[in-house]
Amino acid sequence: MSSARVVLDEADIRRAVRRIAHEITEKSRGTGDLVLLGIPTRGVYLARRIAAAISEIEDQMVPCGSLDVTLYRDDLRLRQVRALEPTEIPPGGIDDRTVVLVDDVLYSGRTIRAALDAINELGRPSAVRLAVMVDRGHRELPIRPDFVGKNLPTAKDESVRVRFAEVDNVDEVVIQGASEVEPSRGVDAR
């Protein structure tokens, strides 16, 4: 018997992206100095969707890029080796800009800590904010998101999977029990 359950479907994700876009725009008082940086893989797709929603709301494009944090992680020796993803900083850089880091799932906070280290090597933003589709709790570091699609309290032995049509052919968020964790990805250690 499967204990995997869909907690957000395509419509829920669409509403969450639009709400996050409104919240970012409101908190930033516009889009003039915004830069969105998605953390690969699914954070990049989420960042692009948020940027598109902001451009619909404000009728102005928001620079959007990606930030691979692999080499900044404190658990490199504990994880499977994986190929590096590109880091793409939009023209104009991040100095004196409000950078919104975007990731799919916030868990321990270690990925975001790594992202902050990576940003320090790229420039000096005026502010760094965090947007996530899912905050599942279990923080190991004092990191809190500014913008959240859904708070999902989970057990430590569960896994949260955000799936986007761009890579997974479906838009959904699923909670899986420990016995159902996809072998290629392991337990979500974010």
C-alpha cells in the first residue's frame, strides 16, 4: 500500500507562484533592483515561473539566473557525486541589488547556507531574501524563508518531492514515506 500523497497539484502550484510573486513585489516596493537566483535543479524552474508572474503583475521583466551551490556544501563527502550545474548571473550582477534566492524545498537550511557563501563570492547585494515552494521544517541552521508556497510539517523519515513539468512532466508536490524514496535522489537532505 502506497503512502505517497499529492499535497499540491498544478492549480495549487500556480496559485502559490502567483502569491509569492505578489509578496516579493510588495515587499520590494516594485522590481527595480530585484534579481532572482534559482538553486538547481527545480529552484531554477521555480525562479523562472516567479519572474514570469512578476513580469505579468508589474509589466516589467525581472532578471533571473541560477546559482549552483554544490561546491559550497558542508556535506560534499556525505553525498553522491553529481555534475555541477551552471551558475548564471544576469547582466548587471548582484551588487547593490535585492537578491531573492529560490529553491523548491527548505529542510535543514544547509543548501541555503551554501547559497549565501556562494553569493559572497559573486558580489555584495543590498539584501538577500529566500523564496521556497515548500518549507518542511526540521531546520538545523537558523534560516527562515521570506516567501513560502506551502508549509508542510513532515516526519524526518518522509521525503518531499516538488515536480515541475519542465523536468518531470507534471506539476505537483508529493510527500513520500521512507520506503518510497526515489533511489536516484535519496532522502531529501536540504
